[in-house]
Amino acid sequence: MSDRILALVPDLFFRSKLESLRRMGWEVDYANPAGARLAIVDLDAPQSGEAIGKLSVPILGYTSHEMVPEWQARLGGRGMAVSRNEFSRRLVELVEQVARGETAARGAGGKDPRC
């Protein structure tokens, strides 16, 4: 399986965070979904809801902390929604988790960090 990530991330600040994934061996593509193992999506970006409806790979989405429960419900078992802060702090860990098919966000000690 490919170690490619489709990144639907328009914000340059968050794009710069994705460089850590390149150092871990992931290929990050901002346009072509072909061959992607998972997708990272800025859930606050315009048309993000439409975009995730077209994806056939697991999704790691980030949003404001207030919107995490709503987006997690929308993603269901197709992915994981986390706050922007959690995304920034745990990016590599979260990508590995979603790549393994684990779509429930878990913090230290197995607790859900959103609670």
C-alpha cells in the first residue's frame, strides 16, 4: 500500500506542519487523490463537506474544538475529526492511527481528548 496522503489543506500554516510527515516517509499531495492511503482535510474550509463525500479513503479532519462532535458524527467510521490544537500537537500519531484504520480519537491513557 502507498504511503501517500491527499492533503486538502489551503492554510499555509497547517501545510507547513505537514512537512513533518515527509520526514517520516509519507508523500503529501495537494491535488491528486489517486493512490492516496488517507486524506487530511481542513473541515472549516469551503466545500470540505462536498470534498469528503467524494473521498474513498480514511479521513483525518481538523476543525475548531466546538465543531469536533458534529464533524465526527458526519464522518462516522470513515475518519476522525480532531481540534486544530490536537492536530498540531499529535499530527504524526494521528496519521498513523488513521492509516491503521483506527478512527476514534484517543489521547494519553486511552481517554478521548475531546471530553
